[in-house]
Amino acid sequence: MKIKFTETILRDANQSLIATRMPFETFEPILETLNKAGYYSLECWGGATFDSCLRYLNEDPWERLRKIKKACPDTKLQMLLRGQNLLGYKHYPDDAVRLFVRKSVENGIDVIRIFDALNDLRNIEVAVDEALKAGAEVQGTICYTISPIHDLKSYVETAKGLKALGVQSICIKDMAGIMSPKQAYDTVKAIKEAVDLPVVLHTHSTTGLGFMTLLKAVEAGCDVIDTAISCFSGGTAQPATETMNYVLKEYGYETDLDTAALTKINDFFKPYRAKCLDSGLLNSVVMATDTDALGYQIPGGMLSNLVAQLTAQGKLDKLQEVLEETPRVRADMGYPPLVTPMSQMVGVQATSNVLQGKYKNISKEIKNYIKGEYGRAPGEISEELKKLVLGDEEPITCRFADTLAPIVEETKALLGDRAESIEDVLSYIAFPQLAEKYFDAREEKKKKTYIYSIKAIKED
């Protein structure tokens, strides 16, 4: 049996360990080797990469994708998409979702892993439909979590629902690294028996379970596993690519990975890892094994951001209190899986509860969730929260996107010449303030380049 590998160094390992701060120029020289290493796919886009490019790196995320595609023509490029949330933190109208998906494929994406944070399949049906029409390979995703209302039966039913939508594979997304080896074996086996589709497992090393979990998943019939090159593996990132490749080959499984290429890739990233450690960008907190995460279930990207945010406020000493408050907030919200955007929403609310007092300040996003704008809550929302937010109002029960008016043409008209492409329009729809900031910086750079050119001509 052949086991395929998805490499996460360009997206989730980067996001989980250093909050997605790796610039394109850092990894550009190794792209050719990544392309030839034998990976099934390179996860390189989506998730927090889009936001981070605009917010921190002063990069056009679309241009970043095109550059990666040009350097990696032989390996599938993969992205993570939050269904109706796209890459933002709210639901967008269907016209924006369809256009975003289509342009993602046109700019270089081959595989789209699509999920909804609540496993509400109404919120991914449009994205799945458009991705299939655009010719992408679609991974329908189950967000794995542990709660009184999530069990094997519910995951199998979700897998059947995903197959009915037409997805070509099923991804089990264990964003907090809480899936045990036994749970992995049982879940993969049950899904493989229920739906005749390839199964992918995504997990993290946060709790120390990752390597064992991937191995048992493979034994149960898992077809593809997510791993990270070793110097950016472990902790809140994925298990190491080289280690899993070595172990699986010992057990007689075939892989297409080139061990010499893997060594070259790892050697390339080692100096950058050291630089991140020296600067504090890579914090030792996210590198450690934390079995407490089996209780609070915080995913890697969320933990690294919590550390960064509390550090910036001089409140890192409150981290443990925030971690302990997180499952309490989650229970009050009806046990949503802690995955973007739910993880950020729950994390921010838990932080607010610790620093300001319990529910003294309820975020706009939490209010919208309780109103039903994010979809069906998996369980019952606490009466306290409902009373604080809804009063006597009734929550929304329909698919929220059905209430949203088209936005693309309106945004085109609003931006006018500031948008140099339809991709600029989509960037603005996803992150208006960040996109404007990037547009301004781009325009300023052009002016400086023009002035420099004129000056050079005059001097000649």
C-alpha cells in the first residue's frame, strides 16, 4: 500500500509555530526542491496565510500563490478554505465565495480542503460546488473534537453528507492534536467502511500523540497524512515528515518521498528556525508537549496567537488562566470545535473573561454566533449567553448566506482604479482595512520607483 504525504511547512507548520510570519523570500530558494521531493501536495495557501500576507508581510497573497505555482509545477498546491467564511472571520455572499474559489484555482491551487467550523454542511455546499466546477480536487473536511455531543456516529454521518456533496476525499481535521491512536483507528476505519473515498488525516503534535495517531490511522486504511519537515515539526505543528517516512517504510508501506531531498529541505530551514528562536518569534511554549491540551483542546495556530497577543499586552503570566477558561467558554457556546474562526472567537472571549471579568465584554463575533450567523451550534448555547445577546429575539435558523446580498459588483465600483485586478477586489472583500493598507503601500512603492527612474534618467 502506498501512503501519500502532504507537507505543511509553507502553511500550517508556519502558522502553528510562528503565527504565519514566514515571508515568501525566505522559502523561495527551496521551492524547486520541495517540488521534486515526491509529496502528494504542498499545503501553501489559505488558513491564515492570506491575512498574514496583507497584515504583516506586505505581500500580495495572490502573487505569492502564483510565484509558488511557477516554482512548483509538478506538485499539487493545496489550500485550506473555511467554506462560507472563505479566509476571513464572517460569512460572505455566494457570489464572493464562488469567485474566490474560481480565482484560487486559476492562480494555482489544485487541492482545496474545505471545512465549516461547526461541521454545518450548509456552509460549505457553495464552495464545494464551485471548486468542483473549477476543476479542483475537493477534500471535504470533518472538524474533529471531543465533547458530550461529538461521537463516532456523528462523524460517519458527516462523512456521508460530504460524499453526497460530491467531494473526492474526506479529511479528518484534528486541529488540536487530541485524537488518540485508538480514536484515529476507529474513526478512519468507520469512515472508510461508510464511504468509498480516500481518507486524509491532519493532526498536530501538541499533546504528544501525533506520531502514534498517524501510524494507527494508516493501519486503519488512511491514504494521505499531513506532516511537517522536521525542524518545523513537533509542538503545535505536525509530526515530522522524515520520521513518518522512515517508520512507514519499515512497516512495508510505499512512499514517493526522496530522502535526500527531505534532508536538503530540512537543512535549508534550520538557519531560519534558529533565527526565529533568537528573535523570539518561535516561542518555547509552542514547542513543548502539553498534555493539558487534551482538556482545553486549543489548536496550534490559536495557541501561538494567544501567546503573541498576551506577550504584546505584557500579560503572558495569564496564559494558564486563559487556557483554563477556554473550555468553559466553549461549553457555554454549545461545544463548537476549536478551529478558525471559532478558535479565535473562543480564545478572545476567554482572554476577555480573564482580564476584564466574565462576559463583561462580549465580542461582536460571539454575538453574531449566538444570533445564528455562523450556522447551527452543535449543542445548546447557555441561557446566560442567549439572554445577554438575544434578549427576547429568536436566532436565525436558515443558512445565513441566503440573507446576504451579492457584493462583488458593488465592491468593484467602490474600488474603481484602486483595484488593479479582480483578485484585488477579492482581497478587499475578505479584509477591507488590510487590503487598503496594502494598496496604499503598493502605490507608494510605485511612486518611489518612478521618481528613482526619472532621477536615474536625468543623471544619465
